[in-house]
Amino acid sequence: MAASSPSLRFKLILLGDFGVGKTTFFHRIRTGHFLEEVHTLGQPMSVCEKIVPLRHSRSHPQAQVSLWDTAGEERFLSLSSCYYRNADAALLVYNLNSLLSFDSLSHWLYVTRQYCMDADIFLLGNKSDLENHVPEEKAEKFAAEHGASGRFRVSAKTGENVERCLQEMVERLFLKQEIQRSSLHAPLQEAGYYSHCGC
Ligand SMILES: Nc1nc2c(ncn2[C@@H]2O[C@H](COP(=O)(O)OP(=O)(O)OP(=O)(O)O)[C@@H](O)[C@H]2O)c(=O)[nH]1
Ligand SMILES: [Mg+2]
């Protein structure tokens, strides 16, 4: 496969209360830098394309990721349907320094289930450089109860764990897709749908 044309694509959307750091995280992924002055409102919805190498795959050396950030409309509960459409994963972001933002996750989970019910859920506790006001057990329980595919603590400000978190999420999405593919093919093979001729 040509390294420049990965056929594997994942759409990741950022969701969470205003001020939790979605745009800062988005910018950190896009540029590798901390965005000092963030102005989400009035900006168009943003999409960043990123190539992520896959460490455990022989078939696909890399995946193309589209990371979507809101234009701040979430505070008016008016995100457009194209934002959610075909999302492979919803990154539910909260501020580790604010229990209130964590408590809002059930709302964002509900929204995700409504508009993109097949999307995987990842919990992102942002602002790990600040004091943690969200007990780990609480976050762990929420993740387990709602079948989250992963939970990460990151700092979009310092960059701590941001790249690793993206890498892990994409690896997990890829593995899940592989498992789904193989379980889909196995019954067909057993039923003799595939010919064994080598042509
Ligand atoms: N200390 C700290 N501050 C952060 C971090 N990430 C973002 N911030 C700050 O938090 C504030 C809000 O960040 P945004 O990225 O605008 O948050 P948002 O979720 O995009 O907010 P809206 O688009 O308004 O919904 C800004 O002042 C950021 O500089 C972080 O990891 N640590
Ligand atoms: Mg924003």
C-alpha cells in the first residue's frame, strides 16, 4: 500500500461543555503547540486531518484521522447533524479541574447515542496540569458503566499524553474494526460462501 494513500479512515468528534479545552486539544493535535488565545465562537467548525501510524498492523501501516472541533455551538445545544454523521468515535472531554464539567458527560453521552449511536466513546480528562477535582474512581465507574473504549488524562496546555492518547484511540478503533471484519467473514467461510480456488 502506498504510504501516502491510507485507505483506513476514522472520524473523531470532540464533545463536551464549553471551556473544557476542546479547541486547545484540537490545536495541539494539529500543530503540536499550545494555542494561547482561543476564540471558538464565530469560527467555522474545524476539521484537522492527521496520519497516525499503526504499530500492530501488517495490512495498514497507518490510518487517516479526521478530528472535528465544534464552532462553540454546543453551548446553545445546536450542533449540526453533519458534525455527528459517520463519526467513528466521540471524544467526551471534561475538565479535570471541574466536577461540573464531568457531571455533564451524561448529557454528552446521551447526545452521542442519539446522533451517532455506533460511535465508540472515549473519555478525555483535560487540564491534567491543574488540580484534579474529579475522583479517579468516579471517572473509572462512568467509563465502565457506559462501555467506554478508553479513558485518558491529558493536558492540551503542556501536551502531556496528547499524542499517546490519539495513538491509543486509533489503535483501538482499528483493532475493533479488524475483530468485526473477521467475525463477519468467519460464518461466511464456514457456510462455504468463499471459493478456495487461487485465481
Ligand atoms: N491549564 C490548562 N488550561 C487549558 C487546557 N486546555 C485548555 N485550557 C484553557 O481553557 C480555556 C478554554 O479552552 P478552549 O479550548 O477554548 O475550550 P473549548 O472546550 O473549546 O470551549 P468552547 O469552544 O468555548 O466550547 C482556554 O483559556 C484554554 O487556554 C489545559 O490543558 N490546561
Ligand atoms: Mg472551542
